[in-house]
Amino acid sequence: MNEIYEWMDQIKETHKDLVTIHYMGSTYETRPIYYLKISSPSDRKKKILFMDCGIHAREWISVAFCQWFIRDILLHHSHNPVINKALKHIDFYIVPVLNIDGFIFSWTTNRLWRKSRSPYENGNCYGVDLNRNFNSSWCSIGASRNCSSNTFCGSGPTSEPEAKALSKLVSNLKSDILAYLTIHSYGQYILLPYGYTEDLSVNHNEMFSVGQTSASKIAEVHGVQYTVGPASHVLYSNAGSSMDWATDLGIPLTYTFELRDNGTYGFVLPEDQIEPTCEEVMDGILSIVDYLNEKHFNSASSIFSDTLWINLIVSIIIGTYCSLY
């Protein structure tokens, strides 16, 4: 984690024109949680793509992907047309590691630790499953009130400082967020809402179509297949997830990406699979960015809009001139 903190500082210094670091909150063990904002200079307010990684401590490939995503955006923004166009209209908000306490514990003590590290029952058990701690049908299904459980939902919605910090930031930005992506492992899924009910989201067809395109782009890179569908349909039911909460908040596109693999290695993904995993998922997520570009920032619409204003101004000038003479 110290290397990641240092890396964030290096990224900020190397790309001062695009990158700023912002304090989001503190973990239970008082470690700072930061998010990176990648933003091309502009005098107007832009839309947002929000991404978080490392909600579950043992999912190291999730944390690696967030760093890869930031690296790729910064390395290729000048010549990749999708990224270049997006940065004119979209700011990227990325949380490289949310569950910092748990992440460190998975490095130092228990490789397969999942939860945060806050104590419960006078220290008889530790940690909350942060992806069961959000205020979306909290603890109603697929979560436990037993603090020893890996799916312990906490003492109440957003009882944990990590979940509270993320909730506060996303809530403040919600009117501008076009897509919320939360990165996990493993299983090779692109999950849609909902986990807490089998009901479909209001724009399910759109989300499913965009997700299918993303899965196709992933498969084109190394042939790895991802399953697309609502969490409760294709994986399991669970309440209190950040994806479901973001959906209920009104964010249009929300996805949980479950990265490699299918269970051969599980959470302990071999080092030689880090790079190909990041390569394929990068292409998958860029397809979502491309969709946002085309839906919201189509150049033809912009040209039409500009032309319309020019014609209107010319008409006013001519009308004024004629009335005077």
C-alpha cells in the first residue's frame, strides 16, 4: 500500500496537466483514502465516470487494474480517439483502493482476508464486508448479521467509514455521473443490478446491451469469456452492494466487473495473468466509454447545435439591420 501511495504522488507530479489527488476520507485505522481525478482542462462542468477498486481486500487483481486503467488513460489519451474524445466531456474519478486496512492485512497476515478491519463484539471479531454495507435493501438477503461471517453487513447502512466516505462523495456527484464501475474478482462476470431483488433495473435493456458489447471486446483480446447479467440472476443474491446503491441513486449505467479467473486460482491469480487481465478489461471498459461518447457527445449533434446558434445570430442581425433601414 505504501508503494501505491507513492505511485499516486508520482502520477500527480508526472501528469500535472491532467491529474489531481483528492482526500475522500479515512479508514477505521485512520489511513487516508484518496481518489484520483483525471481531467482535461476546461472552463465548463463535465460529466463523470466513477470507478472504485479494492472493496474486498483479497481481490488484488482489482487494485492492479485500477492502476493499469489510470496508466492507460494517461499514456494513450493523445492518440486514442475514444479516450481523447471522452476527456473533452468526461472527468474520470478513480479510487485505487477503498478497503486499505483490509488490503494491508491481506499482505501481512491473511492473504484471503475479505473484510475491513473494524472491531466488533469487544474485539472478538473484526471487519465488515464493505460490499454489504451500502444503503440498498441493507442486510435483507445474501448478507449476515454475524460479525464472524465473511458477509457481515455491519451494524447499519454505511456504518463503516470506508463505505460512508464513498457514499458521501458519490452522492454529492450523482447528478453528473454517467457510469459507476466497481471492480472485483473473481468469476469473469459483468454484473448488472440488482443483487437484492430479481427485478430488473429501469434501463435493463440498455445496460445489458452495453455490457454484452463490453464482454465481446474483452473476448477479442485473449479469448476470455465474461458472462453478462443481473447479479441475482447469473451469480447470487446479495443486498447492500455499492452497485445496487448507485443504481438506486439514479446513476444511469452501473456495473460490477468480476475479473479473472473461473476458479482455478481464484483470488490468488498468478502474476503472469495480471497484464493480460488488465489488457482485456481495459478494452471492455473503453467500449463503455465509447458508448457514452456516442450517446451523449455525438459530434454531429454538436455541429448541428453550433450551426443552429450561428443561423439564429445571423437572423437576428439581419432582422435588426432591416428594421433600421
